[in-house]
Amino acid sequence: MTQDFLGSKLSIMHLEIVTPDRKVFDGEIISVQVPGSAGSFEVFKNHAPIVSSLETGKVRVTTAKGVEYFQIDSGVIEVLNNKVALLAETILK
């Protein structure tokens, strides 16, 4: 566990956002919200394993330092053992 800027304890997991060209994000996060094909959903620590296709839309990444946004053009997300891999066709940010 780590603490945010207010001193609260946070549950942390690891996220990688990758495109065919480059790694866009690689770090510790609190949560990630993604545009799933069946609707938007958010992943927190200890989420059940999942693989889902993603639609074009906004990805919200919450870290201990704040919130960061990425605009993706479709992709896939895999969640397993508090590790999240997001493979995006392109990042429009």
C-alpha cells in the first residue's frame, strides 16, 4: 500500500498501456476506467480476471498523484492478478 497526497492508504495495481508503436504508460495505479464494448467499466485492485474488447473512447487512469486521460481508438484490456494490460490501436491524446 502507498499513500496519496492527503495521507490516505491506497490499494495499488500495475498498468501498462501499449500501442503497436510504443509504450504509453507503465506504472502503479489505483484504478482505470475504460470504454468496454458492452459499456464503460472501472477496474480496482483484486478485480476478477477479465479480457475485454474496447471501443474508441476515453481511458481514465487514477494514480496517487492524480488523474490522467488517454483517448484510444479501440483495443483490448486484460486484468489478471492486479496487473492490467491495455493494448490500444492508437492513442489520440
